[in-house]
Amino acid sequence: MAEKVIGIIGGMGPEATADLYLKIIHNTPAAIDQQHMHVLIDGNTKIPDRTIAIMQGGEDPAPYIAASARNLFRAGADYLAISCNTAHYYYDAVQAAVP
């Protein structure tokens, strides 16, 4: 059975993306590099600000976040994680974008 691949929808706070990836690494019981999980990261820092969109009616980031999800899915991700807390506001749009 093939190992599952994790895709991280990132870039919305590059440090949040790095933090999530480090948490995956540090919580994987691996003795050697090859025992770590296969992780894909789409770090698009150009996604419009989520807080401004929610609070002030700024540009909708949902299409960008959904595009990141589709990119990761096409690249082979079996599971997706969103590293930005505020981006979870757009969870339904992401879920609708991928199987």
C-alpha cells in the first residue's frame, strides 16, 4: 500500500507554513530521513489578506486558496492541511475545490 501524501496550503504567513511543516517533522517517529512523510507545500504568499477580506470586504482569497488545493491535489496530495488559522474561514470553498 502506497504511503499517503500530505499537502500544505501555505504561504499565508510563511512562518506559519514552516511551523506546520516542522511540527509534522518533529512528530513523525522517524529514525532516518526516508521514514519521514512525503509532504508537498504550496507556499503562495500572494493570496489576498484573509483578515482584511473578512473584516473590511477586501479581495476574496477563497479562489486563490482553492487553486492551491487543486494544485496540491494534482501534484499527488491525499490529504490537505491549511497552515493559516484565518484561512480556515474559507474551508468550504477549499473542500468544494477538490475531491
